[in-house]
Amino acid sequence: MEEDFESFDASNLDSEHSRVVVHLDVDCFYAQVEMLKNPLLTTKPLGIKQKNYVITSNYIAREFGVKKCMTITEAKKVCPELILVNGEDLTPYKHISSLISGILKTFSPVVERSGIDEAHVDVTKLCLQRLESLNGKTVELVGNCFGEGVVQNCNCGCIDRLKMGSVIAKEMRDKVKNDLGLTCCAGVAHNKLLAKLACRVHKPNQQTTVFPSRSLQLMLTQKELKSIPGIGHKLVETLNSIGVSSIEDLQSCESGLLEKHFPKHTASWLKDSSFGVDNSEVKVSGKPQSISVEDAFIKSVTNMGVVRQKYTNLIKKLLIQVDEDGRIPKTIKVTVRTYNNELKTNNSRESRQQPSDKSWFTSLKNKPDRVDKILETVMKLFSKMVPMENFLLTLVGVGFTNFGDSNKSVLTFFHNQTSSSVESEISECSTSVDTISSDSQSRKRSFPETKDSDPSCSSSISESNVENFLQSNVGVNEPTDSDVIPRCPAVDLSVWCELPLDIRREIVSSCASHEQCNRFNFKLTDTPKIPVSFKNSETPKVPVPFKKSKKDSKSVKQNSIKKYFSK
């Protein structure tokens, strides 16, 4: 069997070895955070509880047999000396998690958080830069190497890249340890799946690198189908029903059989994953779409005073996270869960929301009455879901959603869109300004009178359209100086071509010092010149909404810009 692994050519299944991915996982994250807060817990068996369960524990407790999601009663039986710390308040954990992400981003901007305590980092670019600076010198592998025997050579250079990845992974772990006092495990591979699985091989506080030629071997060491991220209980049940109960079974299973029970893309993903093939990219994790906190009660709450105090505490915790986030949420959401006395079960959660007050995050941000102001809104939403008397509550929560950047607006969006498109179109002798009115059926051409009007404008003639327009309408012969006038880039091409010469001169004259034109380095001496003469003496076609009637044409005086545009 070992010979098969050594002769296995990973490129047959996974030809893309160009990336270097590091998967970082903090050792017993919740427990480490609590041990940092109280160093006396470092040498004792420690468990983090939420309600009646131990959600995680330190390695000392695990040696006694304490496992994840054990009930407190069971955990106390296997480890009577177990110290339990309440971990229902996630605020400190989320804060540390954000600090870890910040550290990882100093190595690469491509960081994908896959949990509060783990992340994938694409360090390909950094590896290539480091290798180039070595000038041909060899790089030594840091940490553990998965598998046995000689690593099969690959002509794509992945061996050196992954070795450099192991060096960077060690630097990441060291920085997290030095800055935050937390130990981490790491996995290094050419894709996300293998990096995550490699991270699990040697724990705690170690790292493992898996090379492409050993990817199949790594997959076959996985004991369960659920070892592959993304395969959950339901998928396992379906796979078991068709005789697939291990990774090896999945590898040998015919694709046609998988496609009978799963969508084609799912069947393909299952097959690829069983061989360690994963072409998904590391996606940069953005900021969360919502930030919320909640608290469940072991015993039903019936006192309104307790409810108000609970919401007050939750709001304080929530504001810490929102202030750190830096964005201003536009919506506040309140959640409750009540108890059904007749059925003796919890009812489903119910939520109400409304627009949040911007002043909570601006003028009231550093004032002590901010929490009270928010509490008033929370209790109003609460009263819409729960009667103020005779209620049984088992959970309350509050959160902010619909985040937006306070420094951006719709105008900023149009400004950004216009800047890039107009700057490119100037080189093609074409810019246009569309002032968008509230009535989508009627749009007017207008010349921007102030710099503030520009953000509400957007380019309407693309480079290709302008080029076609010029080719079809501009005369073949070079025009004389008397036939051309440099065009102001703020006026639409089709409108400009229709203007009389003296109107054009007046616009250029009044626009030469205009800040709108200066923004594009517009000068009379170097502005593209638009000929007045056209092929076959034809007048350029103007879009229907902007055509003037003959009556309007006659009524326009050639010495008045204002009267021309007023029509």
C-alpha cells in the first residue's frame, strides 16, 4: 500500500498546486481566553459552560475525559475537580477573535474566517516574494510533515512554496503567542481542505505540512465522512443508504450513483473532496451583516424589572462591539422567546425591528444616557411581542443590522462611478453628464454649475459608442482651425456637436477655470478637438429625449447659453 502512495501522482487529480494556504486554529479557544483572564486556572481542569453544557475545556480536563457538549453532570462525574466558568457572554471571545484576524492580515490580506477561533490565510504572494529574495537558496521545512518516506517531487515548484508556507505559519503562530498569549495549531497545504485536515494531525501548539503527493494518504486516514468540512448528518445518512460509509468507499463510488441521489454539483464536490481536491478560493471575510447579543434563562422570567435590567446589560455589551466595528447600523432588532405553560415547551423566537437612531452612534456616543435612550426603543418593541403582565420568558436578545458606512452615500457612489468612467472617456473625446431626475421617464441634459452637482451625474456614452459615433460622423478631411472648437468634457458629445460655434466658445471660456474640468486636468491647449463638419453634411443624430423641435431651434439666441439650455 505504501508503494501505491509513493507512486501516486497528485497532479492527475489536482493539477493546481500554485497556491499556499495556511489554516490556523486556536487551541481550546474559550478556555485559553479564560486562562488569560485568570492565570490561576492554567494548571487546573477548566470547562466553559453555557447553560447545562460544557461547550469546551482545556487539555487538562480533556485528559480526565471531559468532551465537547457534555452535560455538566456528566463532566463532573468524569472530573470531580472540574472548574466551570460561564461562557455565555461572547463579547471577550469576539474581541480576541478580531485581534487574531488583525494579526493574520499583517501577513496577507486574504483571510477567511471559518469560525471564531479559526481561519484560512492565502499566503501565496508572500511565499513567492520570500523565495525570490532567497536567490536560489534552499528553504527548510518548519514543523511536522505529514506522511512517511520521500516526498514525491513536483515540477511546478510546490515543494519549495509549501516549505516557505511552513515558515510563515510558524511566524503567524509566534506572533499570536507573543501579542495575545494564545497558542495555535496550523496546517499548510495547497488548498483549503487539506490545510484544515493537516491542522488536526498534531495538536496542541504544533503545525503540519502536507505535500500534494501525500494528499490521498491524508484523506484515507480520516476516520469518518464528517471529517470533510461540509458533510453533515443528513449527507452522511444519504451516503450510508447507498453503501458509502468511509472516505475509501466514497472514492470508489461511481459518479453516476452519486448523481442519482445528489445534485450534479454536489456529487462532483463529494467525489473531489474524497481525493483531497478543493479548487475553492480563500475568500476575504467581510464585516458581519449583523451584531447581536442574547441571553437564555434556565428558569422562566416573569418580572419586568428583571427584563429591563437584562436588556440594559445586553445593550452595554452590544455597544462595545458596534463601537469597535466602526460602522453605523440602520436597524435595531429585538428578540424574545416565551414559554408555553400548556404545552410545557418553549415557543419559537419572535422578533421586531425598526430603524435605529443615528444619534446613538454620533452625538450620544460618549454620553451616559445613550443606553437609556436605546432601552426605550427596545422596550417599545418588546411590548409589541409580549404582554406587559402575565408572561414567561426564556430568552431575550437585541442586535443591530443593516450596517452602512456613515461616510458614504448615494452621491458618493455616483461620484466614484463617474470619476473612473469620465476620466477614461476624456481620452476618447467623450464625456457626458446625465442629471438624473426623480421621474425616470424624463431625463434632462444639463451643464453642472457647481462641483457639488457632479456626484449626482453618471456617464451615459461608453468609449466604444463614442468611437463608433466619431467614425460614422466625423469628416475624413482634416478640418481647418475655424471649424473646430475644443470641447468642454462636462458637456455631452451629441449636445456639443449641435451647439453653434459662438455658444461653444462661450462655454469653453466660462469653463476653463471650472473646478469640474480642472479635476480632469482640462486645458484649452490640449483638449481633444471635435470637428464641426460631418460626412455627407449630415447633422449628428441626437437621442430622442434630447432633440429640439424646429420651433425651439429658431427661438434660441446664439449669444445666450442660459436661454439655450432653458429650453
